[in-house]
Amino acid sequence: MSDAPRIEALPAGLVNLADFEAAAQARVSAKPWGEAAWAYLNGGAADEITLRANRQAWDDLRLLPRVLRRLDGGHCRVRLLGRELQHPLLLAPIAYQKLFHDDGELAVAHAAAAQSAGLILSAQASVEMERVAAVMRSEPQAGPLWFQLYWRDDREFMQALLQRVEAAGYEALVLTVDAPVHGARDRERRAGFKLPEGIRAVNLGGRKQPLELQPGQSALFDGLLPRAAGWAEVEWLRAHSRLPLLLKGVAHEDDARQALQLGVSGLIVSNHGGRTLDSLPPTAALLPRLRAELGPEAMLLVDGGIRRGSDVLKAMALGANAVLLGRPYVHALAAAGALGVARALRLLRDELEIAMALSGCRTLADAGPQLLWRD
């Protein structure tokens, strides 16, 4: 089986990330399950307040540039977990990417590798983790490759999964902690989304057996949540894998401090793209609060609503070490496969470098709080 990406023509007029969305919707909607899959990807929880707020918060931030500075020799390189990266762009874990393109996660891996972007593979990926890792390893300039986990209350299964992740060459683990249950995603439910035949989480085992409930017990609180991760499970992961561990979805500063005390290597400031608990603050508001509480040494990444290179620069000014891109790269995948994702990443990096130059930032170390306009 060849894992080489298929080459597709890029739709005309793609000059920013938003331009991919219409082309993606047209192609996805042509699939038998397309309308439901589109709702699954783009919908948020409940009234989608947080989904909208994530985007609006970046728009509301203003830059205060410096001029007449020497910028020759500038760059947008950063360091994460001991590696120097060409830029601070990573692709967030998104499940079941074969819903949106037949190449799925393989196409995304080819694009990430070609554009030196980091990739966080979802535990619910629709392509085997080893195949994705082989693509990333084939490119010497590829960014970091991390594996995202949801906790499974079966330590034998988890131990085998961790060993497989390490053997495949993944460099870090990312435990999602803000979704012990699905959010009430109205748009998705109205569309009647369910996985079509042939698309599944190929790296996971069979379905979890439900706990036997007694009369009057809650299917959620007595059936599902007893199996959810807690701090003990974070400690277990730290003890049973040699890989650095990051937690994705920490919002409260007390939780952030506890995570770092347990030896977690970093945090991803995320509200799950507005897909779990609605009415959470936007990540652009959570990020500086956590940075102020944790100090300059903590590793903080951020996702949620980032669409422009200027958004990336604002995130760095608020204290991020790097950013994660989510839905837009899946739009690019749906629109034109690997070439579409590569194009989206290149556009975003170009926009970041332009924003840096026009703001007087020779490197991202120059992007501090003083870069942001305060009323």
C-alpha cells in the first residue's frame, strides 16, 4: 500500500485560511454523509457562545507596532521540549479525518512534514499511527510528532498503547482532560451525525463495556464518569511512559499549578474549540491569566479560533510558546488534500512573518505584552 499523497489542483482564489471553507463544504457535502460530517466538524456545544467568542477575542486584540527597527536576520523559530522549530505552528488533534478526505491523516502528515509544522495525532485517528509516523520521519525538517490520548480505564490496554506510541517514534503525549463526556452539540445532533461504515478509530480497541447500573443510578455519573481520568491517572501516565506529558484543556490556574507540580511538561490552553462546555472564556483570555499565574518558565500552547498570522503573533505576545491550528486545516484537507493543508500552513506562516516585520519584531522573543494595545 502506497502512502504517497495524491496531488490535487488547488481551488482558485485561496489567499487566506477562510478561503478554504467554501471549497471544503462543497466537497464534503457531496459525500453521502457530508452534511452531518460538516456539522460534526464545525459545530460547537449548546448555543456556541464559546465557539464564537474564541474567534472574536483574537479580533478584539489590537497590535501596537514599533517602527524603524533593524529586522535583518529575523526569524520565527521557537524551542519546544528541547527542539528548535522553524515556526510555532502545530496541528491540533482532530478525529476521523477520513470523513473529509480519503487520505485523511496521511495527507495532513505529508503537509505538516513538508512545511516543518508539528502534528498531534488524535487517538481517534482514522489512519494507523505507524503510517503517520513514517511520513513524518521521512522528512528531516518535519516538526514534532505528538500523540493525543483520551483516558481508557483499562491499564493493560493503556500500557500497550503507550508502548506502541513510543515504538512508532512519537515524541510526547497529550492527554485531553476537558472532555470526560461529550458536550451537548446541538448542531451535530440535529444533523444526525454518526460514523459511516469503514471509518473508525483504528488505533483503539473495541467498544468499552458499560458498567452495570442499579435502579435510580445515573448513566453519566455512575456509569461513565467513574472511568474518567483524575490526577491519579496523570501520575500513572507519568510513571508508565518515558515521553513528556502535556495536558490539553486546563483552564483554571489551580489545576495548572497542580499539573506542573506532578511533573507535567506543558499545558495546552484550550476550550476544545467550543465543543464541550459552552460559556467558557475564550482562550485568548485564559492564556495571559495562566501565564501570569505560572510564570515565564511554564510551557503553554494555545488553540481556539486562530485564523491569521496576526492571531499567532498576538498569542505569542500573550505568553504562548506555540499555537495549535484546528478546524481550518481540516477545511484545507477537504478542499485539496495534502496540497491544501500545505498551502494553508504556508499562508499562515507568511502572514506571521509579515505581521512580525510590520510590528518591529525581529524574532518572537520581541513579541511581549508591550506589543498589544491597552485601552
